[in-house]
Amino acid sequence: MDALSMYFTVVVKKLKNLFSIDKLMLEGGGFLNGSFLNEGLIDELSLILVPIADGASNSAFGSKEALFREVMQQYISTYGQVSESFSDTRMTSKAAIEQGLRRSARMQTEESHPLGCLLVLSAVNCSPEQKHIREMLANEREKVRSWIKGCIERAVSNGELPDSADIQMLATLFHTFLQGISTQARDGVPYEKIDAAITQLMSIWDAQSAKPVV
């Protein structure tokens, strides 16, 4: 870590401690944006792709798309780790899905960073010309859906859920709810209400797993 990068970290801390500033908007060039990114100080990226030549950003990142890709990977390796619960085979399948949903709801409603999920909300503003960006985001969301589906398949194979369980339906149900947390969080719905909704959602799992009375 060089002295200048350390300086940006100190600046952010002083702004918080001295002036209670929680959020900043960067309007600098590639060097400033890159320095903040390398220090893990960027939580949200607003990306506009236009047909212009911007030597500053291209020299730092190669392209605006490369900048967005790097921010996305940074997000996945930090805040996005809450989704890894869905692929945790150390827990029961129900516990893995429930923990993944609750951890995601907690993360997305924390006010220490922009509300919602970058992988969901970034796709909303993509123009038709940015199809490759939408596909890149969709691939990351599909990865999480495959974890949820795998979790449900494991539940059927180990007897947590009956063989008659509709795996595709349940995967769609839980993944749709997970993505919906983003708009709820961005609209200001508090964690407690989303958490209560998760409790009701998991009752569907209980109903699926209940053995019929003979």
C-alpha cells in the first residue's frame, strides 16, 4: 500500500469522524477512482457507456466496462459473500437457504453502504446497447440460483424434502424472493419486516417437508 492510497483511507475516516459524512460521490478521473477502488472504498458504481474517447479512464482500467467488471468482482468478494450460505453443505438445506436469505436481507438493508444488491439493481439501468453488461450480471445471478437449486436437490436426495417436491418451482420461489429484497431494501423497507417475511416464506418449506398423516 503506497502513501497516497493510505491518504485516501485517512481522508475518508476523518470525514466520517469530524463531519459525520457517510457517503461520497467521486467525480474524479481514472487515477482517483482507481485509488478508491484499490482501497475497497467504493460501494456503488454508476456506469454510463457513451461513444466518446476518455483517455484518463482507459489508461487506468482499459475501458469503462473493465472498470465495472472490477467493481462487480470487488462487490462479489465482499458484500456478495452472504450468498455463499446457499452452497454450504455443512448445514441442512433448509438452514442454508434460510441463513442465506437472512444474511442477504441484513446486508442489503445496512446503511453503511448503498441499499440493495448491485447485481440486481445495476441491470435496471442498462440500455439495449449494454446487452453484454446485462448478460454479465445475469450470469452472476444465475450462479446464485444454481446454488439454491443444488441446495434443494440435496434436500430431496437426503430426505429433507420428499421425492415429489417440485425442485424447479422451489428454486424459482426462493430466488425470486432473494432478488426482490433489493427493491424492498432500496425503497426503505426495514430489515425486521423482510426478516419476518422470510419466516413466513420458510413455512412453505415446512409444509413441503411435512409427512402426510396416514
